[in-house]
Amino acid sequence: MPVRFTAAGVAALAMVSAASAAGGRPKGAPATCGHQSLARFQPSARDLVVGPLTLVGAREYAPPAASATFGGQKYPALVRAGHRAVVEVVRSESRTASLRYADHRGAEGGRKVTDGDRVVDFRSCSRAKAGSSYGGRAATFWSGFVLASRPRCVHLRIWVDREPTPRRVGIPAGARCG
């Protein structure tokens, strides 16, 4: 029996293929409501804010010695209640940088790039279950780390909620972003 495709089916297949070829939203290690930490944060100019995602202190230049000593830099991650953010270290930097936030990884342990994930999928709690806040707004908070094998600007791609394209940012983890 011959297979027949409708115009809508062909168009949908083409869109999926194009997204895959263009490096669409990657699947990441989960950071979920079940593994949140609890704290209250006040907004600061030092924070990197991308839509509902905040990496506390990630706009501030971290000296190379700190990055070299600790294997990266600690940046608490918050996502406002009811939102989602997928954060990816760009593929070209995956041998020298990673993210250590996901549920299957504890906050303690190794501080080598191989101990982290290239992609983390931050899924916040609902407003009723979010145990933290950022500027008085309900948020889910994960303690975590941006790992770097050497001082560098760590380049990230961040997908917010259902946005089809990522936002691009850099974190000055021991080297300024240009």
C-alpha cells in the first residue's frame, strides 16, 4: 500500500528536520522542583537575568585565580514559578566548560568539567510549591556551579519557555567576555 503525505504533514516534517539541522532545543539533564534549595534573593546588577532565569552573580567578572582554584564559579540558578529554561554550553566549549545543577548530581563532589552536564533543563515549581523568591517573586532555586577547566568566558544558549530560538549570553568565569 503506498504511503501518502498531506501538504501539512510534509510541512511539519520539514520544520522538524530544519530545527534538528539548525541545532534545535537540546534535551538536557533535568533540574526539577523535587531538588530545589530554599533561599530568598534580592535582584542585583551582578545577576545574569534571561527572561525567567537568573544566574546569581554571573554578570560579575570572576578573577582567573578563583576560577582556577575552584574549577569554575558557583552561580545559584533561579527560575520564576511556572517557567522553564534550557541552558546549553555551546558545543565548541564542551571540553572546557559544563553545568553542575541537574537532579542526578549532588552539589558536593568533583569539580572537573566531566562532572557536569553540557545541557540542563531547569523546570520550576508551581507558585504554590516554589520555596524561594527573587525580588519577592516565587521562584525555584538550585545551588550549582559553572565548571571550567581554565579561566574563560563561558558561552551559553538559553531557551526560555516555548521560544523557538535560544538567547545567547556569556559568563566571565575568569576571562572577560568580548
